[in-house]
Amino acid sequence: MAIVTVSNKSLTVNPLKQSQALGASLAFLGLKGTMPLFHGSQGCTAFAKVVLVRHFREAIPLATTAMTEVTTILGGEENVEQAILTLVEKAKPEIIGLCTTGLTETRGDDIERFLKDIRDRHPELNDLAIIFAPTPDFKGALQDGFAVAVESIVKEIPRAGGIKTEQVTILPSAAFTPGDVQEIKEMVTAFGLVPIFVPDIGASLDGHLEDNYSAVTVSGTTLKQLREVGCSAFTLALGESMRGAAKILEERFGTPYEVFGEVTGLEPVDEFLQALAVLSGNSVPEKYRRQRRQLQDAMLDTHFYFGAKRISLALEPDLLWSTVHFLQSMGAQIHAAVTTTRSPLLEKLPVKSITIGDLEDFESLAAGSDLLVGNSNVGAIAKRLNVPLYRLGLPIYDRLGNGQFTKVGYRGTMELLYGMGNLLLEAEETRVKKLQELGIVGADF
């Protein structure tokens, strides 16, 4: 049972967490024909856009209601209305994902009333899906905003209908990359099941060239698919933060669900594939049996470098949960763990303590580690501590291929193993070389 402490500093130094609005926009970007719309100042939107563009190295559609000092005082309904009308005229989205920011949440804008009044004045908007996600950035973190957006989607869009026995709804949390979503989709379809991902960032943010430019998302879960979610026979929630959305689907349509906290590591992948086998009535395909044997061999090859290594992590709760269990399964020790926001997972983690704090807290706790795990903002800390960094999370702006990076399934687990293992191997070789230079050990060590 972990002891969870909250940093009680009067201010945040070197922030670890990203805003809820950023998380919500990431979720909306997994829907086809969508334009995320921030109700706030232009700066709020610009910051989120820069983070996403640097991480994915893709054009990111993102709009703003462009609140000013005057409109903030007088009320933002006119700005919301004008932004929606302009987007409909210029970008022609099928879905608008409306996210609030700290500015408008502090003022207390009644967005639901705004939207009702706007629709009354403009009946031509009745066919437009406008999904509202309350995402104040003065509390919570990226994972929370992502979860709020998914919950808003499943509250608003799905419709009841006849159950399709082969159709399953997949709810991947913010911990999963586009490459992860692609891998999970391949696993699910291999069993003859028809998955609907809410959202499907594996289709929209995987890094591919389109024939024509579009002002809105060109791939992802379609509006038609979202409406058919109510016909799914089962819901697979990937990450504890998706439990709320799965419960909403159960309450609305009676859809049973199961939550998988992790799909990384030998045993978690075994359990996930077994669940798919039970749902589909089909046996595990041979290709996954072979991948499992490959992973076993990879674990044998790399466990020498993980054993008793002290590893410190700075990650969002869902990602922290899966990474801690993966590392401990390889014999590593968790030296320090810092996260961004509250989660029911934290107390259940098999570590001594967890800190909800910033990267200043992380730097003080991580001294003496053999490996750091976190986003690119941890890079400066890794240099100061002279400890290798394995980049995980968001944003990662000093490495390529973030859209295709995979850490789930047997293949993704191998990628994670080799990536971390090579860093630990290189660090060990560097340490021995220094000892040889000092004459502490012989050249044949």
C-alpha cells in the first residue's frame, strides 16, 4: 500500500502536468471530422497547439473563442456563438469538441445554457454534434481532461439499438499512443471482433500523408460509429480513468464492461488476449503464441540489466501504474514515483510512496537512480543527475516517431524492454570504462 503525499509548496516549479483542456482536445482529435474548440483566450489554445504539434509533428486542428479582457467580464456567449458559426462556415466540421479553460471556468460561464440558446437561435445547427467537456486547467491534469471528454462523448452521441454480438467498444485512456491503439485494434480484429474505439487516435494521429488538406480531422472514429456504440455487446476500458465512461455505457445501454489497467507485460497481455478469446469464442491466433515466445526470450536476454536497478518515474497515474508493474516484473526497484493528479490507483501501487507534485520534487527524489522515466521535460534533470532518461508520456519533442511508438501487446512490450535495456546496458558499459580509467578494475573486467 503506497503512501500518497501532495507537494505543499506555494507554487509549482518546473511543471510535470499538462492541462485538462489539452487532454480533452487530444481525445477529440481521435474523432473524424472534428474541430476541438477552446473557450478561452488565444494564448490557452496556442500553448496546447504547440505542445501537440511538437509531440506528433503533425498539423493539429484547434480553434478558440478568443476571449479578451472585455468579453471575459461581460460574458462569453457571443464569442462561443460566433466561433461555432465561423467554424461551420469555414471548416464544416461534423463534430465540435468544446473545452473550457481556467479563464472561463473561473468566471462561471454556463456553457450548457449557451449551447441551448445558440441552437434555438440557429436551427441549422441541429444536425451538428457539439460535445461539451468542462476542463478547468486550475485542477486535474491531462488524463482527467481526456477522461472527461470521453465521458461527454458517450453521454451525448451513442443511440440505443439491437445488440451486435461481434461488436465491442474500446475505451483507451490518455496513457495509450496512436501506435498502441493500432496494435490493440490489430489484436481485437484478429479474434473476429469488430471494435469501435472511443477515441481512435491510432487512425488520426499515427503520422500519415493525406491526398487533400482538411481543416478538421480526416480520420478517427466516425459520427456513425459513435452512434452505434450503444449496440456493442461489451466494453473494454483500457486504463482506470476510463472506468467512468464504461459505467455510463452500462447505465445507458446495459453494456457490461471490464477494466484493464495495463496491456504491457507478459501476464497482462495474456489476460487481455484471454478476455478476447472468451468474448469471441475463438482461440488465440498462432501469431500471438509465437510473439509470446519471442517476448519470453527477450525477457531472458534483458533481465540481467533490469535486476535490482533503481528506477524513478514521473508519469500520469494510468501510465505510472502500467510502467511500475512492468518494471517490477523485470526485477527493477522503484526508487521514486511522482505523478500529476489524484487517482484511485495510487494507493494500490506496490511502492513505498508516491508524490503528487512537479519536476522539482522529482529531481530531489530521483537522486541516486539508475534510470529515469518521463517526458522530454525531464531531460535537463537527467543531465544534471547524470542518469539516462527513457522518454515516455507527453510531450516528447526531442525524439522522432511518437505517433508510431508502441508499448502494448507482446511486440510493444519487447520494444519497451529493448529501449530501456539498451539504456541500462550503455550506462553499465560507461561505468565500467570509468572504473578502468581510474585503475579500480582491470581491462579484462
